[in-house]
Amino acid sequence: MRTFLIKSFLFAAAALLAIQLVGGVFNFLGQKNKQEKINWILSKKDQKYDFAFLGSSRVLNMVDINYLQNTWQIKGINLGTASSDFSDNYLTLYEFYKNGNHANNIFLQVDEQSLDPKQGFGYSFHEQWFFNFLGDKIVDEVYLDNSGKNKYLAWRYLPFLRYMEFNNPYKELILGLIKKKIDYDSTSGSELMDSIDHQGQGAPANKKSWEVSPAGKKYLEKIISLAREHESNVILYTAPYYKVHNDNLTNAIEDYIIRTAHKNSLVFLNFRNSELAQHWEYFRNEAHLDKAGTALFMAEFAPEAKRTLR
């Protein structure tokens, strides 16, 4: 019996060690896979920028950093990531600063999708993006807030469980290391979208009812506070939506953004109802401009935003 217990203990210890080693390998490979835009951002070290844009795909796909750099003659970076909510954006900015980077100006894209992420993105906080940083007090707080104590403890102390739950991203991770295809601009971080033929079809009517969620409020304030701690000038802005998106939108969202800007003495640039909002031909869908639409948006945005730079 004693021999059996000893063998069982040694087997369990060896299995646990093997699981931890496999988890460590996945962590290492994950950092090397630049197919994921977040890994490109997290790889930046000790860089100084005059401006940075932060937010969801409405930053990633609708901000042309190269155009703004050429127009303003200063250095910038696109920190936008697909389907990211404000808790994602908060940790992205936190790790950006922690790596010794700095941006004099942070343009933060604010809209109903980021303020109501459960409805805006379906799946909001991307746990798999920041697994490597568990154990950091700030990171741990965001995981506990979004994922709960049980998942946090499992992922923190049994790393292999992370990859059992998020197996698809890590299957893509391995394939990504082989293919090495990157869709975004690896110098600026922007990923502009080609036009599509709508074949005469109009945009679908917006049937969602948006509201400002507690999580949206909390992490918007956290981003503003974090940026100010690092002496970055924060500018809030809302990019254009196609007009039908606004049909079912109450004033609550914009009123909240305006109040937040006023409370924090921030500039708010509102392009929601830009002239572009009337032209379906410049949109891929109701929330995203195509490359041609983005060019027109940047031409409208640049002179107004330049006045807010420090």
C-alpha cells in the first residue's frame, strides 16, 4: 500500500510538472505569434510616441496612422484590437506603459459598443490575451472582475487549463507561427479594410437597445486615470456609424460621454453623424468604414484633432 501511494504521488507530481511545462511552452509561443495584434503591441519596449489610438476594431480598422503621421509630422501608433472592450483596452494600455513605452496623447474611441460590451461584442474581455501576466496585481484584479475567482485561481495556478478552455486560439497560434501571415501594418498597427460590393442592399436596421453598463463606466474611468498617471493627454472621440445604426439610439450614450468628458476636463470629438454617415458605399457594415471611407474620415478628423495635441 505504501509503495502504491508513493508511486501515485510521483506520477501525479510528474504529470503536474509536465502540464506546467506545456503551459510554459504555450506562453512562450504565444508571445512569438505576431498574427495576433495584441502580441505585436505587447512586444513594444521603450518606445516614445507623440500620439496613440486606443479602442476596438473601430480603431484598428478606421484609423490610418501613416496618414496622420504624414499630415502632423509626428510619430504615432494604433493600439486598437478587434472586439476589445474597455477592460481589454485598460490592460493593453497598462502593459504598454509597463514596458517603458509612452504616448504624449491618447485618442480613446468611445461608443455604445465599448460602454455596453456584452451587447456590443457578445464575448467581451479576452482572457487569453493576458494570461502571461497573471500574478501582477493589476492584471489579477481585472481577471477577478471579469472572469470570477474560480477561473482566476484555476488559470493562475494550473496554466494548462487555460489552453484546454481556449484551444482554438492556440491551434491558430501554432499555425500562425508556420504561416507567419500578418494582416495589419506591422509598422503602425493599422489594418484598413477593403471595399465590398453591397449589391444594392442597404444596411440592416439597428434593433438593439443600448445602455451604459457598470463595467463600461468603471474601465473608461480606469483608462483615463491610468493615462493621466503617465502624463498622457486623453482625447475622447466617436468615429462615424452608418445612419441606420443611430435610429434606435437614445441620448443616454452620448450624454454619458459628454458628462464624462466634462467631469474629467477632456475634449470630446464627435464624428458619429459626420457626412460620411449618410453614405453606405463607404461602409463595410454599419459600424466600420472601408479603406476609402477611412481616408475621408481621416481628412475630416486630422485638422480638428490636431488642435487637441500636446
